[in-house]
Amino acid sequence: MAITGTPQADPISALGVWNDTDAEGTAVNNIRPGATKLDLLDVDNAANAAVSYLKIYDSLGPTIGTTDPDWILPVAASVQRTYLFTEDDVMGLTVANGISYAVVPGAGTAGPTRPTSAVILDGVANA
């Protein structure tokens, strides 16, 4: 996994933008600490011939395969999917503790197996 963050200058310093070029079954912990609202997630699963599941945790350090995810977003085989969350969104991806995530080929709590090929994840969150 290779994660880069982009610090933002005022007046948008509360905005967090990140890119993970190899999201996998190992947890990426506390990518955004504290209360945060996810605005956008772009998941590129084009390199995989099977569905991948982005599992999001409202936790500073979940154990993948044991900790129940708060949200599971499926991404079909060989596609790139963009999830846009708005203030009126029923899912309402708001976390209180911090955002952690993993990408695995199994639904539910399953893990920490990694997808066969790299899954690219771009995210935007607002504190």
C-alpha cells in the first residue's frame, strides 16, 4: 500500500484528500482522526476479475477479519466506482472517532485477504 495525503491551505484546511495506490486487506488506520464526514470515494477495481469490498470503520484501529465494518461498499470486477455522499444521503458516512479502511475480496466481516491486483482508492473527507 502506498498512501499519500495532500495538505490543504486555508480556507479549506479542514478538507482531507488522500490517494492509496494499493488498498488491500491490511487496515489503513486513522486516515482522518476525529469526527469526519466522507464526501467522496473513488475506488478503481479495474485490475481485478472479482468483486472487491471497501470496508470502512469508525475506529482508530480495527482488526480486519474480526471488527465489524460500519460500512461495506462493493465494487464490481473490472470497474471503477465513485461514491458521492451528500448532506441528504441516507448512508451518511459520518464518523465520530476516525476513518480506517481495508479492501478485501470477501463480504461481511471477512478479511484480511488482499485482492489479486491493486485497488486504487481516492478519498475526500471534511472535518
